[in-house]
Amino acid sequence: MTESLDSARLAAWRAYIEASQRLYTRLEDDLRADSALSFADYHVLVLLSEAPGQRLRMGELASRLVFSPSRLTYQITTMQRRGLVARESCPDDRRGSEAVLTAAGLLALREAAPHHLRSVRAHLMDDLDDAEVACLTRIFERLGRRLRADRDASTAHPHS
């Protein structure tokens, strides 16, 4: 019984991963068709737009995005070159830096948001009822917490 349960869970997990990859690809393609933003660009801009002063410390931003520090540095550098964000020293900690939303970034976000919401509805929300949306929200929140904890544990003990 345990073996069949494990294989059933494995099959369900594999189906979930494949479906989420297809969904991510569709959302990315739709967003790029309607704007110059990638899905990661859009997510960074949303987080910065909602932050106090439209700025976040790089570590906080990495944690919210579940990005490694090097992945975030690359993301912010490419967005900085396009004028969507700025990178500034933290006023209270000169060793740290913050990502700051620029006027161009806010404009790009405002222009992309309706297209992104329409795409999410078309590819996800229209096919799910409220209970399924609530369930997926809980799953993604739990998965995000677990990924952040795993990443934090691996950076705390890099040679374990």
C-alpha cells in the first residue's frame, strides 16, 4: 500500500510541476507579447511598488522572490540598465544596498498590469473555482516558505 501511495504522490507531483511549467511559459509569453517585461521583471516591480518608499533591501527582495543573491543581482542589473529600477546604498547601512522603483519602472508596471491580469485569468482563474484558487494560494505560500527556509539553511551552512 505504501509503495502505491508513494507512486501516486510522485505522479501527482510530476503532473503539478509539468502543469506549472506550462502555465509559467504561457504567462511569460503573454506578458512579453504585450510589454517588454519578463515575468521576473513584473514580479520585482510589483514588490517594489508595494514597499514603503517603493524600495526594498536586496536581501528582503531576494527572500520575497525566492531568488539566490546572485540571481537577484543579475535581475536587478538587467532592470537597472533598462531604467526600471535603481540600486542605492542603504541610508542606515552603507554596506547594504536597496532596489528602488524608478518612474520608468512604475510606468512599465502600470502598462503591463492589465495584460498580465488578463493572461492570468485566461490561463488559470477562469478554469478554477474560489475553493481551488484558495487551495492553490495556500500551497504556493507554503512552498515559498519552505524554499526560503531551505535556501536560508543552505547559506547558513554552505559546506554541509
